[in-house]
Amino acid sequence: METEPKKSKGWCWWIVVLAIAAMVAASATLTIWSNARHSKVSSVRGRPGKIAEKYADALKIAIQFFDIQKSGKLVNNKIDWRGDSGLEDGHEEMLDLSKGMYDAGDHMKFGFPMAFTATVLSWGILEYGDHMKAVKQLDNAQASLKWITDYLINAHPSPNLLYIQVGDPELDHECWERPEAMTEKRPVIQVNTSFPGTEVAAETAAAMASASLVFKKINSSYSNLLLKHARQLFTFADTCRGSYSVNIPQVQPYYNSTGYGDELLWAASWLFHATRDESYLKYVTLQNGDAFANWGTPTWFCWDDKLAGTQVLLSRVNFFDTTEISDGENIGLQMYRKTAEAVICGLLPDSPTATSSRTDSGLIWVTEWNPLQHSVASAFLAVIYSDYMLTSKTETLYCSGKQYKPEDLRKFAISQTEYVLGNNPMNMCYLVGYGSNYPQYVHHRGASIPVDAETGCHDGFKWLESLDPNPNLAVGALVGGPFLNETYIDSRNNTMQGEPSTYNSALLVGLLSGLLTSSSVVSSFS
């Protein structure tokens, strides 16, 4: 991320009035409500139905951006203008940090959003891996995920030590060069017991735990290794609490954290799914729900705020596993689910509690910096929740007395996807390489510089200022997106709108995979 200003969770909130206090007081009623609305379901989903070719084509394109962002010694390189880079990363600490992915249009490896990318990509695979397999993209998704988790494993050489960044943003942004030609110093930054970083350690734990489920049946030893790291990182994050952007203030201009409670809940939720260890369920319900969950206050799902994702993920437990859970934990899970429902109700355009944070054409729009991250993330949560309803045979979602069906949630998700793919006032597809009208001046160093150009750190800026379109196609890049007035300025200097990121791509891959077919999800990841 180039110059995105500090985030505040104020950006991520819209208020919906909920009778949470009444719900707490009526815990017995909640248990009855839960039992009445759930049916016993099989853990095997149906075969994928007819494939929506439009979304299949978009998925095949979107997933290629991960190959463009890879650092290290490239294996089976599919991008003809990319080559090996960052091979010495981590060597000064006697570590191999050459893998991983560059964050956005620059050459930084920021551990916080990179781990979020891995967690979201894992979630998409776990929910919709059979959809991906049907269009021959599952192997690509798993390989991209492993490229990140290989890096994260190496970045965690001991239980209470995690390397969270490779590169100096100031030095990096003084250069405009291809990653293969980098010459500037690339120092590493760590969090430890003296300088803890709870949110980045917890997000990395979430990435490891979720990925362990992805690889459980195809590479059990690797899955076990990931789970070992996840447990250690969560313990480190929880016992040595402290914000990484307070303890390491140089990260604030780029990926400043506005709190770590959401990451702790997010990580514990994934660890519960990965281990079925009830202590993690107690952590998010009885022990820390009141402190961190903000029950009754919907938030926007993004790299800095995981609450909405956590609420939907824990709804999965409430939908499918209530008979195995104690009354106290079940009440907490119902609180998560009720807040997840409030999140979804806020997204539906004709809901009584619909958010006003959208454009005239209906795109969810929260902030001028990288606005599509919120619209795509919202659609991703909506399609998942829709499928939870279908699998559990839950017919109705109630939004302040108004009833909605799973197809209403899916309709909203499709509306956001269609906007991204070109059904918008600009007739612009914001996914590079899809259709015929997409951004030509994406803010991306490697894409903007010809492969045979012999330029160094400073003289490469002529390619930033060039009026010619990018010579290399950043295929699969999801750019930041339109302004609130639904305009888009296709300029390489327009980082606010024109810079792609790996976490945007992970969210889009999950969303497109969910929309490929009408098949529902499994009731258990195990």
C-alpha cells in the first residue's frame, strides 16, 4: 500500500439498533429459538450444479494475480514478465524469507495484510473448494496459499518471535523498479516479548490454523506443522498483548492497526475449527466475547477489522454444531450469529436497517481509499451466509420484522460482483484482464516497466510518469475502485483508485468461487 492514511474503526462501523440486552436477559428463549430454526443436516454437500461461465472466467483471471505478486525463486512461473526476486530476503537474520507475496504495487512484504490474504484464501477454499475444482482452479488456489504459508512458517522461527515485515517502505518508495532488479536494502522487522504485536501474531495464527484445514487431507504433515505454529502464535499473541503499530510506530502510515481484540477472536475461532478444542470456543464466548466482540454493533470486514468475518464464521458453529455445545457457550454463539445477521441486514438494499454507505448504483462504498475491498468483502460474507442458511435449511432471515430468503442475500452478492465486472456507470471492469474495458494504467511497478528496460532505482520513475499504458498486463489485479460519485481516473499516479492488493484478490476469489454454482456448503471443515 503506497500512501493510504491511517485507518480508524470508525470507518468500519455503521450502527444498527438491536435488542441485544433483551436477548441476553432471555437466554432460555434464545436456546429455544436456536433449536427451532435448525435441522439436522449431512456433512456432505451436493455436487456442484451448472457452472456460471461468466464467473468461472473471472475466477481464472483473478487467481492469476497471486502469481504476479510472488517473491522468491519462482517455480513453474506462469507470468512471462515476472522472474526471481527477493532471494536474499531474511539472510541477515539467517532466515529464508524469500517467498511470500508483495503487498500491492510496491515491493514490500507486510505481514499483517499478507496473513489476512492467506486466511481469506483458506476460507474461500474451505467453503468452495469443490467449486474451484470444477473449473480446475483449486490446485492454483492451494499453491498460492502455500506460497504464503511457507513464508509465514519461516517468519516464525521460535514461539515468541515473528518477523512481520521485509523491506523499508521509505527506501522502497524512493525507487520505481522491477522486483527482479531491486538493489536497495531490505531490512526485516520482528515482534517479540519485548515489542509484542498481538494483532499481527493473531492474524498469522488465523492464517496458519485455517490453512491447516485446507491441507489436512492432502498433506497431513504440513497441516500439522501449520497447526503447531498457529497454536504457538496464538499463545504468544494472547499472553504478550500489545499493539504492533504502537510498539513499532513505523508501520502506522501503511497498515496501522486500530485494535487487536478482533484478531484474537478471529484467530481463536479458526483454531476451534481446526482443533475442535473447546478451550478456543470458551475463549470467544465466555471469556472474551463481552470484552472484544462488540455484540450488536455491525462492522465492515477488512484487513484491519475481522469482527464481521468472525461473527459469520462463528455462525457456522451455531448453525451446525449446537447440540455439542454447553448452554453458556451456545448463548455466546447466538450473540455472534445475531450480530452477523445485523451485518447482513445492513447490506441488503431494501432492509429496514440498510446501510447508507453505498453509491447511487448500489455499490457498498465506505472509504475513498481502495473502496472495493469493502464491497467485495461484504458480498463474500453475504454469499457464505446465504449458503449457511441453505445447508441448515434455514428459510428466513429477519431484518427488523422484514423477511429475507437465502436467494436475497445471493442477489446482493451478485449485484456487487456485477458492478466489479463492468455493470456500472463507467462501464469499466475493475478486474484487470476481464472483458475489453479495464484499467490500463494500474499502479504497479512490475507491470509498468518493460522487461528489457535497464533502469535503476531512481531513473525508473520515468515509467511511472509515462503516458503510455502499462507494457505488462497485471492480469487478475482488482484495483481500488470508483469514487463515491462512481467515477474512475485511470492514471498510474492514482494510488487511491488504481493500486491492486493481494487481499482484494483473496476476497474476490472467494466471492467468485461462491457464485460459480448454486451448491451449498459442507457443515464441517473436518
